[in-house]
Amino acid sequence: MNKLLAALIASLFAVGAYATDAKSAKPAASAAKAEAKAEKKADAKAEKKEAKKEEAKK
């Protein structure tokens, strides 16, 4: 009986860990996409600023 109870408790922990990993994988991908988008936006902004400086020099 003790072994059965220990197995049930262990399986609950395993299922809980699996469910946590499945939920956290999607937001991580979304965070990576958001970070890439922000970086792209920052690069575009820097290029615009640089072009504006070049235009001002002329």
C-alpha cells in the first residue's frame, strides 16, 4: 500500500512538472518574437536617426 501511495504521489509531481513546462514553452517563444520585433524596431529607428544626421550635414 505504501508503494502504491508513493507511486501516485510521484506521478502527480511528474504531471505537474510536465504541465508547467508545456505552459511556459509558449510564452518563451512569444517573448523571443517580441524581443526580435523590438530589436528590429530599434535598428530601424537608429537608421532613421543616422540618415537624418547625414541629411543635416549636407
